[in-house]
Amino acid sequence: MTDFDIAVAGAGIVGTSTALWAQMRGHRVVLLDPAPPGSGTSSGNACTIATYGCLPVNDPAVLTALPRLLFARDSPLSVSWSHALRNPRWMLGFLANCRRGPSRRIAGHLADLLSHADAGLNPLIAEAGAEDLILARGQLTIWSTAEAARGADAGLARRRELGVRAEEITVAEARALEPGLALPIERAVMFPEARHVQDPERLVQRFHARFEALGGTTVSARVTATRAQGDHVRITADGRTLTAGRVVLAAGAFSGAVAGSGAERLPLGTERGYHLLYSGEAHRISRPVGWAEGGFYAVPMARGLRLAGTVEIAGRDAPPNPARLAYLERRGQEMFGTLPAPTSSWLGFRPTMPDSLPVIGRSPASERIIHAFGHQHLGLTLGGITGRIACDLAEGRQPNIAIDAYRPGRRYA
Ligand SMILES: Cc1cc2nc3c(=O)[nH]c(=O)nc-3n(C[C@H](O)[C@H](O)[C@H](O)COP(=O)(O)OP(=O)(O)OC[C@H]3O[C@@H](n4cnc5c(N)ncnc54)[C@H](O)[C@@H]3O)c2cc1C
């Protein structure tokens, strides 16, 4: 007999959702993480349940605008060239997927999964009694130059083609909705079906508390290796060993470090992102506002006003880049006119495959090891549905959603 039916490595939104789904279905579940639940990338994001977010960063515009994006002082994208040269497989794959055909195909696969996001997340919110953390006020996207506003046509058309509700509103309507915005507005689009979480870390903590209340076990340890043997998997975590019938690997950007899991051979990279927090300033807006040219969101959340976003292609070990934080601060001043000095700053690691699709499926190393990572910009949104799918797979069942596009062994470019 194994120690547990299901072991989950990683207690971010993806792993904790998986653990809660599995515990709700009556399994003996252990959740392993050296850090407190929800304290990783899942804590500092832009708080948005972004069911409209099917357009990948891999966009043809990235290729045409690359030189300007990379060298301009006001660019939301930055690349460490030494990191790119050390990781050519990820970088070249990422760029290859910016071509029109792959980019459109990826958007279709993301839209498919996003269409199930609420069905995966809402039962967990209800089970954990976390409705008070969720606000349903939509998301507002702003373009502040005529050129960028025109350039948004193709993306909006693709979203609508894929079933996303996107409502064009007038500049006056946008200003009436969010009078605190000071930036020029050329175009405004409302995504009415989006919701936001008042505090994503607290959401994961609520899921975790419910998981434990239902009898789940938490072990504070880093999983270093998994080895499938016959009818079980042996898990090594900080020197101790335990056994489980199935293991779900949900360690976000760090999933590739687990030996024997099959993830160590995948081209998992990271898009680093930042936030600045202005406590006491949440009243400036009433819903998440995305500034297209700025490449970040402003979000009113429980801890204050959070400016979160931008993409930095650099290693997980590199220190925080002060230039990226200065960029956010400067652009925040443009967005709101004036802001006090930020209260705190944060750097997080989006786990990203070269094709911007998550990895969800049975590992090539063993059908007893299930991969559930790589959710890039959408982990808060997709954690619940990923958890449900991972739980189906751990039970040896076929999910009722097509998941072939996300399988670990796919071609990434
Ligand atoms: C600036 C920014 C803004 C974002 N905004 C949004 C948004 O608005 N909406 C949205 O949907 N998504 C957003 N995202 C993306 C989202 O935050 C991530 O996709 C999501 O948090 C990934 O969750 P995760 O559970 O995979 O990883 P994490 O939250 O990083 O959790 C992984 C966990 O695994 C643990 N771990 C690591 N190694 C091991 C190991 N060997 N053994 C055991 N445990 C291990 C870590 O300690 C950590 O707790 C944003 C991201 C950033 C950076």
C-alpha cells in the first residue's frame, strides 16, 4: 500500500487547485512545497481571471517591432541577451511561434481551455467559501495612441472569432467608468466576463485551508526526484522518501528541476514579470485596467493599487532589474497623473513554454507522473481547470475536455 493515492509537488494556484480537487473526490492526498501555499508567482500577479486572454505573447507584431521593443527606453519587453544565447531552443521556438499561422493556432488552443476556466475554478471557490474574494466588474483595456488603437483590430477580431465577448466603448464612457485615469485614451474595450481576485495569495490559502479541513496532508519539503516503479512512484523530498500511486508535478517555472519526472527534458522557460504596490491607493480605479502600450495592468486589490505586468526574458537566478521597476513607476505616473512612492515591489516567474501553451498530460517518463505547469500569463485563470484535468488523469480517467494540444511530448515550434 502506498503512503498516498496522489502526491502534488508545488502549492501555487495550479498545485493547490489540483490537491483540493483530488481531496474533494475522496483521495488520500499529499501536497509538497518548501514554501507556504500561494507565496510564489501565484501571489503577485495582476489578480485577473482573464477568460478573454487567448492571444499569446507570440504575436506577429513582436517580430516586426522587435528591434524597437528591445532597445526603446519605454518598452514593456526586455531581453537579457546572455540568457537568450544560453537558451537558444526556447528563444528560437518562441520567435518561430510569433509567425501568423502558429500564433493563430495557439490562440485557438488557449481559447478552448479558457472556455472551461470558470467550470474548473468556481467549484473550488464555492468549496473554500472564497466568494468574498472575487469581484465581477469586467476588465477594461485602454489604447492611448491612434497607431496602437488601429493595430488592435486584428487581435480583437480573432478574440471575437474565438467566442470572447469584447465590447467597444466610447472614450467618454471609459472616462466615466474610471475617472481616476489620467492617460490619453484613443480606444477602450470592455471584457465584461472577466472577474478579479482581491488577493490571489489569500485565494490559494483558502483553497489550502479547505484541502486540510477535508483531511489533506501538507509536507514542507522540496521534491528533488520522482521515480515510477511498478504500481507506484517513489518521491524524494529534502532527503525523505514517500510513495504515491500518482504524482502531479505543478512546480511552476521550477518544474524542470525535478529529476526523473520527464520535465527536465522540456524547454520550459520563464517570462519574468514585476509589480509595484501602492497601499491606500486602491480607490483610484474600480476594476483591472490594462494599458496596451504600457504592457501592464493596474488593479484595485485588497492590499492597495497594484501595477503588474511587463515581460523580461532573463534567468530565474538573475537579481531583480531596477530598470524594469523604474519603467513601471514612470508609466504608473503617466497612467494616474500622480502617485505616491510605491510601498513595495515584487518579481515573479511566469512558467512559459516556447508555444505559450501549458503542459498538461501524462509524462513521457511514466503515465504515473502527470505534468501540470507552464501557464505563463494565465495561471490564476487556468489553475482550477488544470487541477480538475490533472485529477482526472491521476484517477486514470480521460478528461471530458480535449487536451492533446497541451501534451508534454508535443512539438513546441
Ligand atoms: C506580473 C504578473 C502578472 C500576472 N497576471 C496574471 C493575471 O492577471 N491572471 C492570470 O491568470 N495569471 C497571471 N499571471 C500568471 C500567473 O501568476 C502564473 O501563471 C501562476 O501563478 C503560475 O502558477 P503555478 O502554481 O504554476 O506556479 P507558482 O505560483 O510559482 O507555484 C509553484 C510552487 O511550486 C513550488 N516549488 C518549486 N519547486 C518545487 C519543488 N521542487 N518541489 C515542490 N514544490 C516546488 C514553489 O515554491 C511554488 O510555491 C501573472 C504573472 C505575473 C508574473
